[in-house]
Amino acid sequence: MAYGQSADIILRGGTVVDGLGSAPVVADVAIAGDRIVAVGALGGMTAPSEIDARGLAVAPGFIDVHTHDDLACLAAPEMTAKLSQGVTSVIVGNCGISATHLRFDAAVPEPFNLLGDADRFTFPGFADYAAAVDRTRPAVNVGALIGHSTLRLACMAARDRPAGAEEIAAMRALLADALRDGALGLSSGVFYSPARAADIAELRGLMGALAAAEAVYTAHIRDEYNEVAAALDEAFEIAGPDRVRLVISHHKCAGVQNWGRSVETLGLIDAARIRQPVLLDCYPYTAGSTIIRDDLADGKIEILINWSEPHPEMAGRQLADIAAEWGCDQPAAARRLAPGGASYFQIHEDDMRRIIAHDGCMIGSDGLPVDPLPHPRLWGTFPRVLGRYTRELGLFTLEQAVHRMTGLSAATFALADRGVIAPGMAADITVFDPTSVADTATYDVPQAIARGIDLVFVNGRLSWRRGEGTGTRAGRFLRRQPRAAPPDQSA
Ligand code: ZN
Ligand code: CU
């Protein structure tokens, strides 16, 4: 216990939701420097800053496990979209695309353009990127996966076929280097053209490096539509033999004809979990968002154009209306609007709820930070889970909701000293009002600050206070820490 110990900040009398899923308890939380030093009845302890947290939830800072903030965290390091939700760490490099090892002379090819413009791809290696994050000091911590599509671009001259043995060896070497420099793991996106020709053998060839480092593999699977079951099997088959921790990214059953199939897909995931570690992430919305693709314009789902390079004036309009105005079908209109981004209303609410409530599901926004009119998940994901899905609809308890945003995420991505309120852990803390927390971002007005997020501490520094950033940017680059060091009680 910590009597007599010094602290810089004490949060008094808040309801501590510890991140492990334990029942909330009223307790004081003491912070010294960048660490939590004591949790409990700390009446004998004083600090220069004592904050009354009665009636508020005191939780670990939220970890956004699925982001594309690779370059945004450097270009706009205030990270307001995330900090304002109580997010204190983002995991970048998802869906096979990450910012290192690549240079583009002209336009950035899809889907790398989701990350930013060509002039921002300036990192020859993973260590250069890590150093840039530490130098820039974004307002939130940044952990990074390395993308399989990134490795393909770096190691293969032609990508219309599976990699050969030498190319796999080259990719494995870059992956091993990145892991040595702290990468959290590998992501893949065989749904997207740079990696579509990759086969199971190619990806399996990279799993050994992950297993040796106890690192994670996140997969944007090949098909989230009619072939979703086969696509899940492919991911299980890739990660299974080496028992690599697999995360199914933004799991969904997309397309009207697949609504209801989450019963089947979660059954497949549960069956796989008997043999191998499988987790998933999900965002609390029924629309997905990605680049404009004509093959997704099936005429059945609503498609909202978020941005279009050739037709910027069409941002915020329905594809169906644009097609009608142009006198063409929707796929043709989509081809004319590309390159660009869109939101696809392709998910049934019941499937989304079933998936997000699954034991192994973490919360990840999949927000696209460079979209001029982004999907509201970029600004609303975490408060929406806490407000709409926890308080209003009772999909899970508050402690379960917080666990999916913190402790479960930290354990999955090997962030050993984050995601839990306990002595010795990093002082990433979000204080929010569970009775009012809510998202305000909508498809029409997506850049809107959530309600009810009172205080956000990043590495012990107050970074957000009731609706505004404090100007402090205390984020760090987070390196993989596979084994939990015993919490240092004496710090
Ligand atoms: Zn994805
Ligand atoms: Cu993604």
C-alpha cells in the first residue's frame, strides 16, 4: 500500500472500472509521473492536484485497436478525433497497409491512399517511423503493425501472383526487423488489390516470425460478403499451425443476402477458438467505409459518397442519386467517382450487436482520418459503445464494455503496462460520466466531439478536459511488450 508515498495527482472517489472486467469499485487513484502508483482508500495520501471524481467512471484510457492513423498522427498530432473520445492509444497499420518502407513518386495507389498523400511516405524502415512518432509526440500513444501489402510492395516487382520463396524470405526479413524494432505484429488485407493474389502459403511463410516474437496477426479477410465463411477459414488456416494470435478485423456479414449470418460466422470463430487463439474487432455502426469500389455498388444497399477526387462536389450525396442524375447505373457512377471514399450501409444492426457482444471482440474504430467527410466512427466509436450500446441498450455491462476497449486490447496486442487501472501501470486514464457519455457524430456532421468525456490523462499528463484539449501532447511510440513485468509497487 502506498501511505507516505508521494503522488502528483489523486483522483478522489471515482468509480474505478479496472479494464479487466471486474465489478466497478469506488476508490482513489494516485498518479506519480507517468505511472499509477496506488489504487484504494488513499485518505493518508495528498497530492498537489486532487480531483473530485465522485459519480464519474475512472477507466484505463481506451485503446483503438483498429486505425489508419499511421500518418495522421504525425500530420495532425493533436489527434482530437481520438483524444476527445477518451482514446489514449491507437494501433496503426491495419488492413495490410502501413506507412513504412514505401515511397510514391506520383499518386498513392489504393488502398494506401487511405493513409495520406505521397509526400508523407518518408520512412525507409520501421525504426524511422518509431523515431518520428517519438519526435512528433502525438497527443495519444501509437503502436504499429506492419502491413503485408506494404511488404509486398517493398519486396515484389509484380503483385499479380503469389510470392515466390525468395520474395517470402525478403518479406520475412523485413517483418523480423520491424518486430525487433517494436512492431506489434503483421496485418493483412487480401481483400485489396495489392494482396489479392497472395495465397495461404505466402502468408503462412510469415507466421513463424510472429510466433517467435509472440506477436499478433490481424486480418482484413478476403471476403466479408457471400464467401465470408471461406474467408474466415483461410485466416484460421494461415495462423493456426504456428498458433499465432489472430484478430479478425472489423468483422461483419456484409450485403443484404448475408444479413443474419453472424450466427454462423461467430460459430465458426468459436469452433476455431478451441484450437487456436482468435479475437476480433468491430465498430458500432451498420455502415462500413472504404475506397469507392464499383463491385460494392449492388443496387441494394445505400452508398454515401464521402469524397471523390474527380468530383469533389459529390461528397455527402447518395450514389443512387448521382447515378440517376448521370443517367448511368451505380457501378458506372462509382467508376467515374473513383478514386474516392464512401460509406456502405451493408451491415444489419442485429449482426453488428451480436458480433460486438462476443467475448473475444474488441472495439476498433476503423476511422479514416484523411477523409474530408469521414464516416462518423472516426469521432464517435467509443462513446457510442458506452452510451448507446451499454447504457441505453444494455448490450453489456459497463465493465465488460470497458474491458473490450482496454484490458482485452492491451493483452491481445502485447501492451503489458497499459489497459488496466493498477499500481505500476502507465497512467493512461479516462474519466467519464457513465450517465451522459454519448457520441454526437453523424453521417451528416461527422466531425463532432462526444459528450461526457471529462478528463483524459496520457502518460500521467492531463490532455483533455471537458470538451477541449489542454494542448499537452504526451503520447509515445509503444513497442511490443510480450510478457507482463510484475507491476512495480514501490515506484
Ligand atoms: Zn480493413
Ligand atoms: Cu481498416
